[in-house]
Amino acid sequence: MKVWQVMPMDEHVFWMSMFAAMVAPFGGFFASGFKRAFKIKDFGDSIPGHGGITDRMDCQIMMGMFVYTYINSRVFKTIVGDVDPEAVVRLFEDLTDDQKIRIYSTLGRALTRRGLLSQ
């Protein structure tokens, strides 16, 4: 019996694909409502008879806004904001001795520059 392991990236891929499949297609309806509110027939004349490039890209625009918001609120927050010191130490233990020494000296210089360590 195989064990299925879920990695942190899998969660992000799941939510983005769910949005792409279920919500982004409604970008066309959103754009249509926007055009009706401002009495605009279409968003351009780039492709004659097709309403312009923007009319062809409604879903992509909606998906782009979602991905930007998702990455800035979920992905970067997870990477920067929720650092578990014990997890960092576990990762540190897997490094070679040379890598550990380089990290130790780099961290020491950074802490000294900030005034958290004396020289």
C-alpha cells in the first residue's frame, strides 16, 4: 500500500486549479456587467467582429488577479511570516559540515551588524 504525501505546494496548486476551473470562467460575465454599466459595446477593435483582445482575455484577467492576491496573502506569508525555529534546526542538521560553518559565520556577521551580537 502506497502512502500519499501532500507537500505544501500541493495545497497551493489545488486552490489555484479550483479557482481556475470554477470561478475564472465567470470573468466574462463580470466583464459583460462592467461593459453594460458603462454602456460600452466591447473593449476594443483589435480583432474585427470579436470585441477586442480584452474580451478574449476575461478569464485570464480574473485568474491573474486571483493568483496575485493568493501569492501575496498565502504563499509569501507562509514563507516569511510563519518560520518555525525547530523546523529550521531540523533542516540545518541535514547539511554538510562545510554548509553548517558557512551558515554559522554568515548568521554571525548579520547578527553583529544588527547589534545583536558583540564582536
